[in-house]
Amino acid sequence: MEDKISEKRKFKNMLLNTLVYLCAGIIVLMLTGIIGYIFYRGLPKLSLDFLTSAPSLLNDTVGILPNILNTIYIILMTLVIVLPLGIGTAIYLNEYAENKKLVGVIELATETLSGIPSIIYGLVGMLIFVQFCSLGTSLVAGALTLVIMTLPTIIRTTQESLRTIPNSYREGSLALGAGKWHMIRTVVLPNAVDGIVTGCILSVGRIVGESAALMFTAGMANNIVYLFESFLPEKAGSTLSVALYMYAKERGEFEIAFTIALILMLLTFIINISAKFAGRALRKRKENDD
Amino acid sequence: MKSIKNKVHAGEKAVKLIFTSCGFLIIGFVILITVFLLINGIPAIREIGFQDFFFNSKWASTAADPSYGILPFIMSSVYGTLGAVIVGVPIGIMCAVFIAKTAPPKVAKAVSTAVDLLAGIPSVVYGLLGMIIIVPFVRELFHLPDGANLFSAILVLAVMILPSVISVSSTAISAVPKEYEEASLALGATKTETIFKVTVPAAKSGIVTAVVLGIGRAIGEAMAVMMVAGNVANMPGLFKSVRFLTTAVASEMSYSAGLQRQALFSIALVLFIFITAINFILNVTVKRNKE
């Protein structure tokens, strides 16, 4: 069969096939190249000291402890606020809403939010939280900005897992005399945990990698902020991503930047893999239900 | 008994009210963002003048006689995005074909994992790599005084849009019904011809969605572009240092004041309108796909 086609067709086939393999090769090479290069440049400076000290001219240390702490604070604050809101919205859409048009509008709003670029979030966050709510450049203003940004993710994943809960569960609970809220609390929510967890993981990934939305809201300070004061107004601090940008672009300290890049890359890979596992659990249940 | 019932009823009502308000909150956020951008963005456009703001090619916000024309930013964003699409989309589609059709399942899985990992890398890391690898490379290759220009930005953006282009179009390609391919194979077309003349055209709408998604990502990217594009308010040229709409906002925000600051909000408003238009197109194409 293959010998019967003309030389020209053969050549064309070969060319296209080569291109396909070439492009796939480019992707794999690019990833391995990026990983290898970041390890090569970032690993030499990575030490316990680097992770556990603050930058100080007096002690002559350059550490990223403040940035690690700030990243953790912002993740915690964002999740604490966004989880109830996102889960609440998903429950409303899936369990309560009767008006199809309204559901459409809310879903459109969610789509709109997820399409807005982070620099606009940064700007609007600055206008609303930093200035209008007079929180000042602070971790809490940054976290509130990220709440709006990560809300669509939480809503989407929670909704996906709510949809997989069979209606018979709900009907069974209601038939036994449970009120709707009781039913949601005891039947719906426990069964939606995997979707919520996936949403959390994806949001954490987005927060860890975020820089444009945080530069003008959470600021660029590198001082240690303690847990008890992390949620106060005017307590500014930069996360790892923002710090990477500052070290690379403003100060030209590329070795520090690459070490932060190494940490960020490892974090995002861990997040990516755990999101996959959580997602797999979700899909498994879906298949079992079908 | 009756009192218990009433109490339960009131509780249920309260819970319903809470969940409903969560739903409305999302709409509220969108309105809030739009209103804040409009309130802060419109005054400067009015003061500078519509014509002068959009069609003047000179941006000199800190000059003694300031000029606020954002045409360079608009054109740079458009050229940069187009360039990224021209470079990134063909590679992305080829790779999607590889994942969905050509590769054995295990290899396909490995490559799509690589794509997912690439998607997870933060934009500042891409920016850093661009600064250290691509910018010097472009400078050496074309013998330029400085490699931080539109071309470098296009390369970095092309890499950044690849993951979303690949994953969306490979999903679309593998969703094409088998019968189409079988019919083509039965007529004597080779496997490769079938893929490129039947399968890919049949997945066209999904691929269009992927491209629009890529455009949205490229036009909204700020940090990586800031690190590699050189950040000078020139009209775009392939080897000229440029500023995108996103980086125009980001680069002057920290020290701006007065009309200059307001003009930055206007730029953000323009960017927001661009993005909303792209999302609208995206929604329409996705909906059409579903039907």
C-alpha cells in the first residue's frame, strides 16, 4: 500500500511526520532544558541558611525567610476567605438556584473573572483595598485581591464535584425528614471534598506563582512579618514570586533570583502532581457513579 | 411542635439567603471591577482627548510638556500577541497532533505531563529565563546593542501560550469521531494525510478556541514581558525596545502621580476592554462547539 503512493505524497507525509515529532521534541527538550538550567544556576546558593534568614546588611545575610512566610500568610488568608465564598456560590448554583437566567449570569461573571489578567487585578486591588478601604499596601490587601482572582477556580472545581453526587443521595436524606441545610451539610458537602481540595491546590498554585497582582497590593518589603501581625493593615511584604522579580529586574542579583526560581519550580511541580492525584480521585468516583 | 417547625423554617431561609448572596457576590465583583476601572479610567481620556489618547504615537508622561499617546502600547501589544501566535500556534498544533494521534499512549502521556508542568511554571520564572537566555541570544544572533526587544518578548510569549494551545487543541483533536478517519483511510489516504486533511480541519473550532485562549494569555501577560521587552515607549519594530499595554501600567505605577497616574488607569481600562472582547469571542466559540 505504502509503495503505491507517489513520491510527492511520500515526501509530504514524511515532512509532516518529521514536523510533528520535532515539535513534540521541542516541548520535551524545553522542559528538561528549563529544569536543568534552573537547577544548575539555582542549586549552588540553596542552603538552610538561605531559607531561614532575612536579608540583612548588618549580618551580611541574604535569606528569603520573609518571602516564604509572606507567601504562606497570603495563601492562608486567601483560602480562609475564598473557600466559604466559592463553596457557597457553587452550592447556590447547584442546589438552590431555580432561575436559569440568573445561573447563566453568575456563570458568565465567573468566566469574566477568570479571564481578567493579573495586572488588572493588581490595579483594581490597589484602588479598592489599598486606597478605598484604606488598608494600605499590606498582605491583607494582597490576599483580598487574590480572593477575587481565585474565586472562579474554587467555584468551578466545587461545582464539578457537586454535579457528580447522585440525586438519590439528596432525595434519601430529604425523605428521612432532613431539612435542606441539614442535607447539604451531611450529604452534599462531605461528598464534594475532593473537588474542594482540587480547587484549593489549584488556587495555591496560582497564588504561589502570582506576581503582577501582588506588587501594588502586598508590596515589595523584605522584612519579617510575624503571624499575629500578618493580617494588620500597612503590613507589607513580598511573596517569593515578587521577590524573584525584584532581585532579577531591579537589583540584578541573578543567583538569588535563580535560587528562588528553583524553589518556585519545585513547589509548582509538587502542586501540579497533587492536583492531578486529587483530580484522578474525582474522576474515579464519577466513573463509579456512571 | 409548631414552634420548632417555625424555627427550622427560619433557619433554612437564613441559610438560603446566605448562599444566594454568595452567588450575587460574584456578579458584584465583576460590577465593582468594571465600575472602579471606568471611574478611574475615563477622566484622563477626557482630559487628554480621545483622539490624542488613542492615536498619538508619543508617550512622554514625565516630560516638561507631557504627551499621553498610547498608540505605541496598543500596537506593541497587538504585534507582540500576533507574533506569539504565529510562532507558538503551529508548534502547539503539531504537538497536539503528536499527543492525540501519532504517539503511543505512554509517550503521549509523558509529553502531556511535560505540557502540564510547563503550564505551571510562574511567569516571573519565564521572565527570568528570558532575561538570562533569550535576550543575550537575540543580541548575539542579530548583532544588536541590546537584545531586550519585541522579538525576545514574542519568543517568551510564544513559549508561555504553548501549554494552553496544546492542551485545548489536543482535546479537540481527540474528540473527532473515529468514523471520519476510517472513511478517509478507506478511501486510500495515508494516516498522516488523514490527520492533516480530515482530523485537524474537523477539530477546527476547538483549535480556534485554543488560539483565542492563547491570545488572551499573551495580551494579559505583564511580568515576563516587562523583563524581556526593554520597556521603552517606542512604536513597535521587531528589534526595537517596546512597552505593552500591561507593562505600561506596571512600569510607571509605583512613582506616578496626577494626570500621569490617571492615564495609567485609562490604559488599564483599554486593556480590560480588549480582554473582555476576547473573552466574549471565546465564550461564543465555546458555546458553538458545545452545540
